[in-house]
Amino acid sequence: MNGWSLRFYMHENQKHRGMLLYEWLLEQAKKHGIHGASAFKAIAGYGRHGVLHEQSFFELAGDCTVLVELIVDDTDASKMLEIVHEDGAPLFWARFPAEFGVVSH
């Protein structure tokens, strides 16, 4: 199948509507019938402001990036982007073409 890798980037401790933003995003995906989504935590990185964020033993702020990725068709990609835009969730997103399937015995 062909579709999209839809990725949303946020800070680990970033909140929206009283909950962690990545949790809110996963809940929205599930609520709207998206078949799966995953959240990944970065160990280091920098964004548009050029500030390097690294996780260290003493860091308590949760300042590292979390990536939420969905592998979806056109309809679900548009649905998720519409949800995020309509709700005003403060997210950076990217969409890449993806070919996907399931390997089974």
C-alpha cells in the first residue's frame, strides 16, 4: 500500500488541554479511528532556534523532543492535520510518502 508517514514533533513536557501533548495526540488518533501511532523520545537534538537539547541524568525538565509517527492513507493524514489545526495544538509536522504492508507467515 502507499500512503504517508505523518510525523509530529514536540517537547517531552509540552502540554495541551491539560495533558502531555504527545499523549493528547495519541488519544486523538485513537479516537478518530487511526489504526496505530507511536511516540519516540530523542536523546539529543536542536530545532529552529539552534538550542541543543540533550537528556542528562540531572535534567528534570523533560526538554528533549518527542516524535509521534503515524503511517496512514491520504484520508487519515488529512483528518489528523485537520484535527491538529482546528484545535490549535502547537506542533511542527512533516509528511513523507511511504510504502507499507504487513509480512505474515
